[in-house]
Amino acid sequence: MDKELLLKSHFHFIGIGGIGMSAIAMGLLKKGYSVSGSDLVKNNETNKLEQLGAIIFHSQIKQNIEFVTTEFNNKLINFVVTSAIKPENEEFSYCRKKNLTIKHRSEILAMLMQTYTALAVAGSHGKTSTSTFLSTLLELCTHNSSSITGGIIPIYNSNCHLENTKFLVAEVDESDGTISKYKSEIGIINNIDFDHCDHFSNLSEVISSFKDFAANSKKLLFNFDCETTRNNFCSDNKWSNNTVNKVAYAIIPTETNQSYTIGEYYENGNFISTLKIPIPGLHNLSNITAAIAASRMIGVDFIEIKKNIKYLKLPKKRFEFRGQIDERNLYDDYAHHPNEIKETIKLGRLFIKQKPNNKSNKNRLIAIFQPHRYSRVKQFAHEFSEELSKADVIYVTSIFGAGEAKDDKINAKIITDLIYKKNKNVSYIKSYQEITANFYELTKKGDLILNMGAGDCHNFWSILNEKNNFSN
């Protein structure tokens, strides 16, 4: 980085506490830039940023912008937003009114990626997990890698580890079309699904956005098992968990259980070795295959990969065991799209099926789902009901709007009514406080409870433990 540029630049993030925004802000701080930001919520990320020297405002008012422009008037100030920041936001509105320099978060991440050999992880599902697995392997195998992701990577206990390294693993987001701004040495596409209906009208638009990303990647690595990627992209670098034909990298599973997956690893159709992977779930096996493939593409020795694969862990909020309350096991998962719910419930079934001393009907799979965005519920209500109905008991809470304007015609009861046609054991429960208050009536000893969603539902464990009548 140009030291003179560092001295002359300041970045103010509107909505700095989000998992993606905070990672970029942290990266800038580590690079020597001065940083400020605002967020209405205090969390671990804002606390870490303050410890690193960022100025954090817990309001979003024009006085914050006035303070920043006065305090850093000797610097070029960039005001950073995401597509989630609405025009009526007071800080954003004031910046536009004063014709201040406004950048989208994607522009700042793209700028940081330019100084590294970047491996960009994209796809509709599994980006954070794949980024975590790839970051872990590169850290342990090369000791020369950095990461900026949308989740907490266990090996760093952070969503950002930015040092003066050769490689950078960057999780890139397709939700608002800005994925076309990223240039990378290796572009990875896990899969493509229709989602983010607030921005895209159909699957073709989503595919087009990924094609822009692929065009900006020197080498493209994609999932051959995903029909959409298989039919729309061309590359010598493909991976599969179903076949060794026509793919450069494959892991064919031979044993799966709740603790690990064993598979046979192939390159270009040739058997290389058997791998024992300490992560359950076939969807996770796909993400791990992608991470191994990308590592091999930049020259990492397979022996090193095999040696370090035992250290792989899932990121936070991905089938994360939170604890046990009176013989009820609670897991958190970020699943908020029907296909993600499908895989999470399948993994939950694997845990119940292989539980010691499991007697018929003793252990139930309880799904608690917080729908995320009105637009997603409107588009996928039937698909949500199809997948959620596969749990034994389902509780659906109010929609987490994620900044979307409330739609009076769309509510969570639409999903529960559709589930009821397939599975009568479903209820709409307005809030997590209500679930907590009736926890013992809603659950039984032996239950595996899956708490799913991308909103504030992950506070559930904390809410439960604040109640004096609960004990581990």
C-alpha cells in the first residue's frame, strides 16, 4: 500500500457492525488506515473494532458525519455503505446532500484484494464454510495467507485476518449484483440457486451475475454436481462428490456419520488417497472438496493438506452446538433458504439416527425457523413448507425484515399454514421470548433442536440462559 495514501485516507462505515462490513473495516485498520463507523447495535465486532482504534457511533445521525468531516478534514474521506442501507438513513442522506464520496463495500473489498493473490469464494450456498475450510488449509499449509469472510473462522476467531501475505481468501457476495467488481486469481463457484429476490427477478439474472464474476477470474473452479453451474460454465477445474469422470478433483464418500466423513480423493480420475474429514454432512464435503481443489491449484502439496485436514472446523452458526438444557440439545444454523434448510435437517437426522440408545420416537427433531426477509417468504413459501415439514415438530417465528419495508400481505403464518397440510405438528410462535417462556411445554427430553435463520434468532441461547429456571 502507498504510505502516502494511507495517511491521506479515512473510511467511515454506515452500518459497521455487520459481519461483512466489520471484516473490511478491520482489514483497513490492520493496513494502517483510520476508520470510523456507526451502528445501532453493539456487538463483538464493534467492540473489536474499538479496541483496534476505530471510532464507533451507536446512532446514525448527521452529527456523526459532521464530526468525521471535521476530525479528519486533512484526509480523503470515503463513506462506505452496503445495499442494505436505505436512502432515508440520516447519515447516508446527509452524505448525498453534501456530495460526499460514497463507496459501496464491494469497492473497498475489491481494492484490498488487488494487492494479493486472491482466491474469491462465491456461490448461493456454503460460501462462508468453504472460505473457512480454505483459509484453515492455507494458513496451516503455507503460513502465508490472509482472509476476509462473512463468518467467524475458528483458527483466527475472527472474520478478518489481514497480514502482509501472498494469498488472500475473500468471501464475495452475489446478493446485490456487485460480485462483478471482484478480480481474482481463482474464482470459486460453489453452486447457483435463485435467491435474493429483492434484487434478482429470476435465475437467469443470477447466472448472468456469476458469469461476470467468472470473467474476472484468471482461473475458474466450480461445482460439477450443481446442475446450474455444470450447464452454464466451462473450465478445466471442476470438483465432484458423485463422479471422478470429467472432473479435476473429486472426493467420493465411503462412510458418513455425525462425527466425520471418509472419502476417496481423486485428481483427474486418478486415485490419490483416502481422507478422513472431521466434518459431517455431504454438503460440507462439497465445500471441503472445493477448498482442497483451490489449494492444489495454487501448488499446495497434497501431503500437507492431508496432514492438516484434521484441524478443519465449521464457522460459527453453521450447525453450531450451543449446549444442552435438561437433555435437550440446541444447535444454531444460518440456514435461511429452502435448500439450506433441506441440508441442515438432513444433518440433524444423521445425528438422531446415530444417537446411542436411540429408542423409537424418543428423540425428536425440532425445527425453529425465523424467516428472513419478506421478499424471500413471498417467493419461497411453498419451498420452505416442503423442507420444514420434514422435521418432527416445527415452530415458525415472525419474519426478520433485514431492512426491508414491512409487507402486510406477507407473514410467517403463510408458511405454517402450508406446513400444516403436510405435518400437523406446526405452530406459529411470535417471538423467541415466547418460546423461552414455554420451553418445557414445547420440547421434551432427548430433542435435537435446530434453530435456523439469518436474523437475530442466534440470540436464542442467550435468552434461554438468562432465565433462572434453566440450568445445564
